[in-house]
Amino acid sequence: MIAAVLLALALAAPHPHVQSQSSQTSKDDDSVDVDIDIPDIEIPELNIPAIKIPKIHISASEMNEGAFLVAHSSKHRKDKDDEDADDDCDEDCGPPAPIPPIPPIPPIPPTAPGERFEQQEDRNGMHVYRMQTSHSGSSTHIRIGRHQDDDSDDSGATSQARGTGATSLAVKGPVTFRVSVQGGNVDVISVDKPQVSVRLEVGGSSSEVSLYSFGDRVEPRFRSRHSLRSGKLHVELPRGSRLEVESMSGDVTAQRLGDAKIRTLSGDVRVSQVGKLDVQSISGDVQVDDASGPVRLHTVSGKVTLAMRNQAPQVEFQSASGSLDFKGSCGKDCHMSAATVSGDLHMALGSQSSFELSYSSHSGELRDGLDLSVKKSAHSRHGSSRGSLEGTYGKGEGVIEADAFSGNLTLSKQ
């Protein structure tokens, strides 16, 4: 830019005065003295505006998402040399790095307000209510990581047991069994014995396994490592014990336990005959067969199947693209909440069911096989207009709340 300005000013300036002085010349001297007067050129000041660099704000969820992608991709890039190094690891390696937080499920996008639905009837005589209006949703956050109160130093253990392939630890009653898994499957059942027993299968060979007791909490160790790297772990717990599992990859199976809390990135979860249940999963199917306490199921993708032999006391289901298939009854003191962005909700309800239904959706349908008493919702639960309707089945003693942005809700008789 400065060079162009100088050139323009030079061309615009008056021509320089050239004065020629001829000196005495001879036949052999053709030289000429030339004086050139070059006028002064004033270079103007150039006011170049300052460039402002905007501040970049990165939310915690975006940072967590980046950390998760890096950590998850690096796991698949591990070569055989790294695996061999892990096998040679001893106690000095310490606990594995914490599993990064899982990015939150994106909120359901808002649309223009309104309250309308179309009522139709399909060829089988089922009432179909098609939603055509706005919907607002909430984010679902799933976090997987090592417990903050984990004892990294096993010297605080009150008792321990060690064996090759299997071991048992005597306890006084129900315990909380906590296990961390990087790869491998976990199978847990309860028995009528005052002891915790574990058996590890790794490709047909035996590997060292230990049990450490910290009061009423028991944790396994695998060749002094805190996390299971491969194989299948069989666990037997005293009846009424509590289970806590954090898994990056692998299936989890549990039956006849007290409360259960399961966090998994990849793999299926199968639970039967438990008390209070809390499952959070990123990828994989979840199957629950009977729970006597509240049930909380948060997923990103995958199918969730929930079958209750008795009346469901309290059920909370949230998913981004997963579906829910529920079989059971909802009557007095029952409260079911189901929300999904693009998945479908199927509920097969027993004849003893009695509930009030609240259904919200942007473009989904309510397929009513129970012949509900349906009316348009006059008020939104969140203070804004929504595509919603309300219905009553029986005496309306329980509560079912269903949100599906683009998914359908199907109600049928069990």
C-alpha cells in the first residue's frame, strides 16, 4: 500500500529541472555534466485502523465434548505394543485416568407457539392424534467418571482377599460392590451367603484378582489395577447388596439385587429383580425386568425395554434418539415421565391401570388403543404454548407425562 502511494505522488509532482552545462570539449571528450533537482516528496501519514480480535467463549459442554472425542478415539488407536505394555503394568501404574464427561444431549429446538392437533382413526379403529405445534424440551446430561471418594491407596482397606482366577471375601451382610471397567463384561447375582465372590475369565486362562473391603464397600482389583481391561467378571453378592458399575465398553448383567447404579459408554445392560435403579448409557440397549423402587433411565441411543410385574412406582426415561417399550400398570401413586427427541414411546398398560396422561410433541402422533377421554391441554407445564393434549384412563389415579419432539406415543392394552 505504501509503495503505491509513493509512486502516485512521484508521478503527480512537477518534472524536475534539468540544467546542462557544456564544458570545453575536445575531439576525444564527449562527457556532459547534468544536474537534476528532485523535489522533496512528503509521505502522508497512513491511519491504519486497529484490528480487534474477538474473544472466543467455549462452553464447558463443548470442552467436555472435545475431551470425550479425543479420549474415545485414542482408545481405538491403541496398538498391540500398548496392550503388551498394559499387561506388564504393576502397582506403580496407579488408577486409570478418569473417563471424561459425556457431552449433553442437545435441547429440543423451540418452534412457533400454538396449540392444535388433528384427530383421526386408523383402519384398526385406533384413535390417532397428530400434533402440529410447538414444543420445548430440556437437556439431558450424562456423566461417567471415577467416583470422587475412591481410595487410590488400598492401604486403607479393612480386609482383603487374593487369588488366581477367583477369590472370596467374608462379609457381615449386604455390601456396596463398586467396579470400574475399561473393557470386558460383568455378570452380578445375589446369593444367600455372607461373602463376596468373584471369578475372572480371560480367554480361557487365569489371571490374578483381588478383593478389598473399605467398611461396607467392596472393590475388585485386577493384577493390582483398578479397572477390568478384558474378559468376563462373575460376581456373587449377599442378598440385598448394592451395585455400582462404570464401564467404557462391555455388557453389564445384574439380577436379584438391592439398588443398582450403572454408567456405560458402549454395551448392553440387562437388569432384573432389583430395587432402585439408575442407568445412564450412551450406546447400547437397556433391558429391565421388574424393579421395586424408582427407575431412572437416561440414554443417547438404543432401545430401552422396561417390564414391571407390579405397578410401576416411579419411572423417568430420557433419550436423544432412543425408544422406550414399557409393559406394566400405572395406577395410584404411579408417576411415569418419558421424553425423547426422535425416538418412539410404546406403553402396553395393564387393565388395573388408572392415570392422567399429558402428551406433548411437535410433529409426532398419539396412537390411542385405550379409548382415552381426550381433551386439549389448556395450560402448558412450562408456561408457554405447546402442542399438547391431556387424557384420562379409568379414575385417573396415576400420572403419565410423555414428550416426543418428532416421535410417536402408542398406548395399548397389555
